[in-house]
Amino acid sequence: MTDVSYLAIAPELLLLVGAVAVLMVDVFARPKPRIHGWITAVTFLAVAVVIGAQWHRIGVDGVGTSFGGTLFLHNLSVTARSILLVVAVLGTATAWDMLVGLGRRMAEGLSLVMVSTAGFMLMGASADLVMVFVALEIGSIALYVLAGIVRTSRAGDEAAMKYFLLGAFASAIFIYGGALSYAGTGTTNLVEAGAAMATYHVARPAVLLIGMALLVVGMGFKVTAAPFHSWAPDVYQGAPAGVVGFMAAAAKVGGFAALINILIIGFDRYTEAWADGLAVLAAVSVGYGTLLAIQQSDVRRMLAYSGVAHAGFILTGMTAGLAGTAGVLFYLGTYSVMLVGAFAAVTVVSGPASSGSSFDEYRGLGRRSPLVAAVLATLMIAMSGMPLTTGFIGKFQVFSSAWDGGYRWLVIVGLLSSVAAFFFYLRLVVVMYFRPGDRTQDHPSPSGQMRLVLLFSAAATVAFGVFPSPLLGWLTRAGG
């Protein structure tokens, strides 16, 4: 299947149409916020329908490429789209109060969310390094603007500028890696590059390996793997609380989906080399992220360094190559839901347009807002890897893959870091339930849509932790 197939890019097209529709309706009609909400909801529903159609097409015709071999229509790309759609729906609901507060610029915020989602969806479907770069820029530039969309916040402006500058630096590294990969193989197409490396001796293997390393570094910035994570704590802390969960989760899903395509399809011949490199990167991310998270006094910065550690856990599963893809996708999908849910709780406590979230704000939250505290405690326990949660199942999957792949030392590092991580996750739980709050502190009450986000994230975390087989079975087929 190498023809032009509009079904292969239908989710992205629909999201772009929805973004344009929101902007045009706002210009000509200046409607109430609920009209924008209905347009967005219909767009997401249409995307869900075409993703279902893509699954059906794969089941009938098998996997393949389209548009001259630049786009994949395979299990991984459709799985990544499914995860990103869930992230976009939850992220939009979380950001709704903040977007309404923007007034006339609400349409801009909604369109940026849809454009960013389209870009990261396209990353997971890109079969060519040039297309990966284009998709990366579409998704990332929208996030840069979202980080500073509350113009009255100096912290937000600073976060947006840092994100933009370091993101541009990462993009430059990625495109240079793509240029060196082209120099080594004579093509930017991942399928053609993989076939070329498998059938004849590469004339300049050193150039190719350097290019591969630079591609990994470029993506390392996007997924917040250490030591390429320096932007994340400041951006997570300074950006408006309502959009941080979406920003963090969407970039991770798109970045890891693209990285799987690049390494497993394009550089399969050098699996041993890149697996060793990923193992080192994973160990650094897990250890460094855990140690820095322990020292934080701000919940957002703690979640940022926690995200560095979780990026390391996902990389741990990737060291097993294709055999570890199902575990990686499970971890990626379930962690994304936990992350958006955690930032939804932060949004309720600190305010949708706020910057920073001190641990002191959560003192006595168990009494002041039982639902928010219960959900946040559930998600913190799950992120720590406690049994009967998706965090435990995800870590078990990636550790098993790495152990079977021969990286037992990496599994030991991951286990030790997981034990250490209990400190900062449970510290927040202790603050919420065992540290009395000040009488002047308010009683945060989640709105209707925020309540749904909190309940869904907690329910999914527990349900798929207790009964993981259906999701794991589906992802095993997707990973294959």
C-alpha cells in the first residue's frame, strides 16, 4: 500500500479543519464559549471515528506507507494517535477554565491545542526524517505559544522563551543528525534506509552512527530525558497550570513514537549500538530525575523531575527493541493519563492560570477537598509503582523486557530508583492528609469537566492496574 491515502492523514486533517473552524467562527460570530466547546468536541469525535477506520483498514489491507512512502499507516502510528486523542480530550477539559478566562483569545488556545495534537500525531506516522522534522515543528511551536498564552504572567513569558530557545536548539541537533544519516545512507526515508543498511555495507558507518546519536539527542530534549531535560522544570513551573499536563504528555507521546520508528525501522541493523546508548541514557534519566525530584519544594518541579525519571523507564523498555514495544506503549499511554490527571489536580488547587505550586498549598487538602486529594494520592501512588495500579504494571513490563534483553544492571538501577522515588511521591500524600492546613486556605472545588478528568484518570489508573490484560493484549498486537 504505497498510494495516496487520505485516510492515513485524516486525523491530522480533521484537527486542522477544527482549528480553522474555531478561529473563523470566533472572527465572524464571536460566540459564547460553549459554541467553541461544541466545535472542539465534534472535531475530537470525528477524529475518533477515523482512527477506528484506520484500525479497520490495517486489519483488512495490512500495514503500509502512503504519499510516496513518507507516512506510515501501521499499528504504532494508530496507537500513538489513539493515546494523543485521549490526552487532547483530557487536556482540553483541564484547560477549559483557563481558556474561558482568556476571553477573545480562547479560540487561539483551542486551535493551538488541536494543531499541536495534529503535529505530534504526524510524528508517530512519519516514515521520513524530513517529515518527522516538519511534524516536530508543528507540534512544538504550538506548545511554545501555549506556554506563554497568559500574557499577564511574567513566569509564563519566561517559560515560553526558555521552551522556545531550547526547543529550537534541539530541533537544530535533530536536523543535523538527519543530514548525517542522509550522508551515510543516501536517503531520509526510514524504510529505504533500513533496507539499504541490511543489504550492503555502509560506506561511512561512523558518520551514520554520529547522525543516529544526534537524532536520539534531539528527541531526548522533547521527551525530557536527562541530561537534555533542563527546560522542563522551569517550563512546568512557569506555564499556566491548565495546559502543562497536555504539553508534557503530548510531547512525550509524539517524541517516543517517532523515536521507535527511527530506531527500530530505520536503524535496525545497529540495534546493539543504539540499545547500549539508550541504556546509558535511561540509567542517567532514572537516577538523576529521582535524586532531583526528592529535593523539590514545588509540586510542579517535582512532577517535572519525576517526568525525567519516567522517560528513563520508558527508554529502559526500548532497549529490548521490537520485543519491548508493547510494554513501552502501555507505560507511555498510562503515564500520560496519570500526568494529565495530576496536573488537573494541581490546576484545581493552584488555579488554572497560575504559575508555581508550593507543597504548602496542599497542607490539609484531604479535608479541604477530599475528591482532589484522593485522586492526587491515587496518581502519586501509581507513579511510584505500587501494585494494583498501572504504574506497577508498566514498570514490570519495561523491566521484564530489559531483563530479557540482557540489561540486568539497568533493571537493578531502575528498581533502586523506584524505591527512592517512594519518598517524594508519598511525601505529597503525607502533606495532604497528615499536615494541618492554615485556616485561611480555601476549599478548592473542581468544576464539572475537571471532576470528570480527575475521576477518569484515577479510574483508568486503577482499572488497568487491576485488569491489565485487555489493554496489554491490544498493545501487544499494536506493537507487533
